[in-house]
Amino acid sequence: MKKRTLRAIACAVVMTLTLAVSACGSKKTVEDYYNDPAVKAVFEEEMKAVEGQGMSVSIDVKENDFTMSYQYDAGLELPEDAGAQLEAALDANASVFEEQAKGIDEAIGQTGACTVKVRYLDADGNVIAEKSFKAK
């Protein structure tokens, strides 16, 4: 589990950094920004990289909320403290997600607009860990 947890956190970090690097132009909302075909293509490629690693990833963007959901595959046994492990890892990487929110804010020209959310789900879709981040 620990190896998968670290892999999941690493994937989230890579995806958020990818979004920051691809920031260009001025959009009105995070949703407008994400719907840019070039930005969306980068994320779709990153999501494919997660396939076959014991989880799937989906991205949901509504207005200024950018949510990445990582769902563990059926049959994968999670330890009782999986939620605590994931939350600790998210806390340890908070600065990365805060910088991501800042980069998106800059891309859309609105300070403090973006909220980056990272959510981990078990195979049944139950949330086991979730954190939200804003630029600091």
C-alpha cells in the first residue's frame, strides 16, 4: 500500500506541475483554461500513464475548482490507515499544490480564484482522503 500511496501522490504532483508548466494565455475561469485542447491533451496523456497501476484518475473542473480524483481498483486491499497515510502525504506536498493553484491563478489572471482539490477513492467510490489547496 505504501508504494501505491507514494505513486499516487507522485502522479498528482506530476499532473499539477504539468498544468503549471502549460499555463499560457488569459482565460476567465479555470474551466475555460482546462478546456483548452492543448492543456486537456497533456492531462489525458498523464491519466493514461496511471492506467494499470492499481488506480484510475479522473479530472473534474467546474468554474474555478480543479479536482483530481484517484480511484483504487477493485481487488486492491487498502490498509485501515490508508486515509491517514494519504492525508499525511497530501499535507507533505501542500506547497506543490499551492504553487499549482498560484500558477493557474496567473494563467487566468485572477488572484486567489483557483482551488486545487485532490481526492482518493476506494474501489466503491467512497472518499478515503481529500484535501483542497489555494495559492498562498
